[in-house]
Amino acid sequence: MKFYGSSSEEILWGRQVVKEALRARNAQKLYLEKKEAKGSYIKEVTELAQNKNIPINYLNPEEFKKLTGSETATGGVAVSVPLFKYWELDELLAHSRASQEPSLILILDHVEDPQNLGALLRTAEAAGAVGLVLPRDRAAGVTPTVRRVSAGAAEWLPVVQVTNLVRAMEIIQGSNFWIYGAEGVGETFYYKADWKRKVALVMGSEGKGISRLVREKCDVLLNIPMAGQISSLNVSVAAGILMYEHVRHKQG
């Protein structure tokens, strides 16, 4: 999207993601649709922008629609942000070592749906994960759509993109992480696993699950018991169950 912007920035819209981009100091400009520029939320984001010296632009409906390119509800707010910046794996591991509690890293084995990636980012950040690792090829990356779906979590959670996922897992294991893989035929019920340790949780792709080479690198394969007729869960739902088991044990 180039209107009011450049090739070095992206436009995000939606009330939650705009607010988080401002809080995280990622926003470069705030855009408000004139007819929607009222109420307590607008006052809040306007004050956030002013306190951080972020320029505010008021647009008429036609200009705002052109800015966002969206036919759906935008909440009348948008921000320009820098292109998403991935972390390096060694940066993430150094970040995890600074934590005083058992760290959690989420690893995605070729998750391709941007909606799922956004939901996974949101849950991982809420669960206190220190970061997320995903492959560079044949997988969704952090696009403006993913940033919006994450409801602002992408502005806070470190994300690492790697060329070789198995090699990255070996490096993570070398930093004293246990690799837990989520598998329907896993030998360990998730609630019986030891979560009071540094855990890197691997979630597989939507259709194929965890690939063979990735599975072989896992220290433990976890199983979520299914009590109904459906035999599987959406990847973001399954990840939420497992990550919050880590939260439960971390909080005693």
C-alpha cells in the first residue's frame, strides 16, 4: 500500500492492532477517518500518538478507504509501521536467557494459513512465550494481514525466520530447551509432561502435521486426548491448550 507511505512501510488498521503498534512505539503515523474520530478510544490513541510525537492525519472516507484498501470494517483508525523485522535465532536465545522463569518458544513446522499464524502469534504472546520460530519457505510469514489478525501481538513477540528448521531445533536444544512436538499419536498426554523446564513446542502444518525429520528431533511427542467424534483440533486451538499448560505449571 503506497498511499501516504512508501515501500519501506506497511499500513495496519483495526482498533486493537493500532493501539498496540502505538504502545510498542512501532507506529510512524496515525490516520483517523474524520467521521469516526470521536469517543474514548479515539481520545486514547490520539493521546498515545501525541505523547510519542507521532504525526496524526485526518482523512475523509474516500481517502481512508484508499489508504487501507479494505472493504471491511476498519474502526476508522490506521497506522503506518516499518516493514516487519525478524529476529536472529541467537538474539532470541539470548533474550530467553534473560528470563528468570522457564522459557517457552513456539516452533511452527510449515503453517501456511495467515489466519492461523496471526492467531498463534496472539496466543503465544498472551501465554508469555519468549518468541516464535518458523521456516522461511513453504510457510506463512508475518504480513500486514498476520499483524492485524494477531491483534497487535506481532508488535511485541519476537519472530525468527530460519532456512533449516531441523538445524534451528538442534541449536535450541543446545540452549537447554526440551523439544515437545504435538502429535495425534504422541506417546505422552500433554498434562503428564514435565512443563517446569525450558520448552520449545512444535506445532505441525494444517494438513500434514509435523514432518518426519522434525518429529525425529523432538524429545517428547504430546497427545491431546479427544473425547468427541472429531479427531483433530485447529492448530491455533491445540497450541493454546499446550502453551497454557506451560503457564499453569509456571504459576504453580
